[in-house]
Amino acid sequence: MSDFEIRTLTDAEHRAASDLFRETVHFRPADDAEWERAARAYQPGGTLGAFDPELVGTARSFDAELTVPGGARLPMAGVTSVGVRADRTRRGVMRALLTGQLEGFAERGVVFANLLASEASIYGRFGYGLATRSRTYSVDRHRARLRPEVPVGGEVELLDLDRAVEVLPAVYERLPHRPGMMTRPEVLWRFYENQARRHEQPTKALVHHGPDGPDGFATYRVEGLHAHPWTKQLEVGHLFTGSAAAFAGLWRFLLGVDLVDRVVAEERPLDEPIELLLADHRRSSVDRIADEHWIRLVDVPRALAGREYGHAAPVVLEVVDPLLPGNGGAYRITPEGAERTDEPAALRLDVTTLAMVYLGTWRPSALADAGRIEVRDPAAAVAADVLFGTRVASWSGTYF
């Protein structure tokens, strides 16, 4: 029996939840002007609080859709601002918050929960698995040159932040989504606006106009390095394109910005072909490869039935889910789809590992070699690699 109460917060309680979360990550509370902007990023009814008897923990969410292999968009909840006050940690507060949140998602018909993890060791025990990864790379602007055959692209329009706030949501919505990308509700765009306005350096936006209208955009700001303030770094935030010409056109602009020494593109897809644009591929270097999104399959039957699969022999998976036991059981995966079955399973895995497999980021055979999947038929692991594989690297590009 816990000594605290878990309940949904009212709109009037959101600021207290924000202050508590910011304290847990060692940020100062938002002042009145910042809170006026930040409050618009809270979805009504989307924030839980733990009380003992005052507020000691919180977890927030918002509704969106996740693009899965094959292009379908399924209901998801973005989970963020999870924090427990320092004098109430390790007493079950977070477990109660996240378990209650998952149960609420299941009741509402949410298929996935999705988050970015502050610590990699926390969320696996709640069924979240690392489902997408990203790489951050930098380009030496002074020495980088595009290859002559790189597409010229269309027109690039430069926008200030006020105009970008108006224009970018519609451009993003019309672009094709690779597996792992998600829709962006208004509360998320308001979050991005608040983040941009907090920075001392101005945020700029670019929109690429192709023959059929806007087909890509990027945001950036230019910062001086602390140790060398006259060395300028252009930091690319959001960058999404719907064509090779748009990707080339935006990069042609970014590499042409004067008084910049280096261009850094943060948290990009693992397979983004920046090296192929450059006459000398060594002018681009990878700074890091990192976690991106962790997903939790809240409704395993709908998730498995909702994506496409590669052409390989059928495989039966046995899924184990201690927190949401209704997800457990055997599923037959074929190129035509997935459904529950009474057939004996060839592979057995927990829901956390299934999340790692689901978007194609991790090969089942590699997870089996690491002891994460129990193999009852060795041929099944190889077939599962093909069934769950994707043509492009899964990636989101959306942070929250």
C-alpha cells in the first residue's frame, strides 16, 4: 500500500508540476514570461501528479501518431517531464506514475508510448525499448565543397522566428514520414517556440520550395564557442526534407552562410547521406551516435498488425509483458501481417526487446546473440531479421 495519491492534474496545477520537474533536472523555475509561453505546451488532462500529501512527482504526456514501417500512422502518446522530488526518490513514486500512465493509455486505445530517456537504465523495466538512434555530425564549412552533380534544388526562403512559427507546422505535415517519425500536435510546436525564444542567439528557419511547393525546411542558430568566441558554429536543429533536391538545396545554403567555421547537424538519421554530397567526404565527421526514441508497445496486437513486413518465412513470437499481461502470448508474423496464434513459438522475448525490434533498428539475430531473445528455432532469428527489416533507418527527429 503506497503512502501517496496519483491523479490527473488540473490546468491550474501545471505550473507547480513544471517547477517540480525543472528542479529534478537542476533548472531554475520558469519566470512569469516564460511560463506564459510554456503553459501552451501542456495538453489538458495530460499530466499526472503524485501527492504525499503535497506534489512530489509528475509525468506528462501528449497525443500524436507514430509512423510505422509501411507508412501507417498509429496512435501514440509522447511521455515527458517525468520527475520525482529528491526527498521522495526510490520509494515507488515513479513506478506508480508510469504504471498508472500506461494503464490510462491502454484504456484510451493508445498503441505506443514514446519518450527520450535521460538515463538509459530507467525505462526498460517499464517495457520501453530503444527503438531509434541518431548521429550528430559536423562539416568544415571552409573546406567543404559539394560535388558538381549534386542537384541544384529549388528556391530557399529565409524566415525569422515569428514567421517560422506560422509556416513550419504546415510544411512538416505535408512531408513524407519515414518509420519512427511522428505527427506534431500544436502543444509540441508551442514547446519548440518557447525553447527557441529562451536562447540568446536568434533562431532562423529555411524553407525549400520545389516544383510542387514547400518540400523541406531547416532551423538553425549561430553560436560562438566559449573558449574561442570568434569561432562561429552554425547549429542545425530541425531538418526535414521530402526530396533529394530539397536536402541538397538546404545544405547548399547552410554551407554558404558567411562568418561560420563549422556546421553541426544534431541527432540526424544514421543513414543520412551528407558524405555523398561532398567532394571530399572527410570534410564531414561523426561527433557521436546516440539514443533517440524509446517506445513502449501499449497494444501489442494492434502494433504488430499495423506495420508491414519483409518477405521471409513466417515466424511465431512469444511475447512476455508483466505490466500489461493482456499483450502476452504468441503471434504469427508473415509477409502478409501478424495475428495471434496457438502455434508453438520459435522465438521468445519480452515487450522491451520487441520495442527494439519493432521499427527495424535492431536485428533480432543480434539481440538473440546478446541473450535478449530466447531462440527455439535458429532459422527463425534469421527470418525475423528480414521480416522486421526496413529499407531506410528508422528515425524520429522530434524531441520533447
